[in-house]
Amino acid sequence: MKDERIILGIDPGTTIMGYGLISANGKNPEMITMGVLDLRKLPNHYVKLQKIFARTLQLIEEYKPDELAIEAPFFGKNVQSMLKLGRAQGVAMAAGLYRDIPIFEYAPRKIKIAITGNGNASKEQIAAILKGMFALKELPAMLDATDGLAAAVCHFYQNNALSQGKSFKSWKDFINKNPRRLQKR
């Protein structure tokens, strides 16, 4: 894995799609941009899906992300809403796959825990933490943008935890690589 990478985070939606891009280099991510795709004025669901695909592709072509982190649909009571949300997620993923970008999917709860430490955190709590993390002067009008950014940051944390973790072939290998951790009795 290369040291510097760009992560595109997406919070899919059929009324508002949030996105955020970060540069991951070392221990601290840097925000590149965030925003929303407002689909509320479009009456046709299929046109909305086309716009999601086109905007995601545009973000990919403009920022050349190495990875795409996307929020997974949550399980709700309204099956029609879930189906539409799943389609929105699917076309955003298809845009990434079309450009051979690896896709990483995170449950909403996992993203909330990664950012706030609380799986039941509100959009406002997530936004406030990200505002401090990236020293933002103000929050966007639509917090779907910070939700997209949160997906990218969640992926950054997950990926860094995995890449910084050491693996060992055996206990002997562990001892050889960590002689100071032995306690002599």
C-alpha cells in the first residue's frame, strides 16, 4: 500500500448524496473537499440514479481517489425506501468499479463509532467532531456532506489500524522482534 492515498467517502441518498475527500498521508488525514448532490428537485427516481452515477464519476475523474468508502444502507421499516437507498448506493459503487477503484462499505453505526466513539451519535455530533478535526470555520448547510466525509475518515482509521498492526509467524518470531517485552522471572 502506498503511503499517500486519496479516499472518497460517500453517504448515498436519493434526495441528498453527501461526499467528502481526504488525503491520507501518515497518521493524520487532511480534508480536500466535501459537498452534496441535491436531488430534491428531480421527480424521476431513474434520473436521480443517473445523476448520482455521473457526479460520482466526476469526483473520481477530478480527484483521482485510490479508494471509495461508502455508507451501507441501514435496515429500516420502509422496504421501498431501503430499495431506493440501495439503488443509490449501487450506482455510486458502480461508478467506482467502472474506474477500478476498490470499494469499502461501512455500516452507519461503525462510521459513528469511528468518528465519535458512540454508535448512536447524531449527524450534529459527527459534524462537530469533524469540524474540530479539520479546523473548519463553519459547517456545511447540509450535514450529509459531513456524513460523506465521515465515511472517508472511518475508512482511514480502519485502514491505518490494519496497516500499522504487526503480524508474527510464531511466538518465537514475536519474541525475536520484541525482546524488551519479555519479563524475566
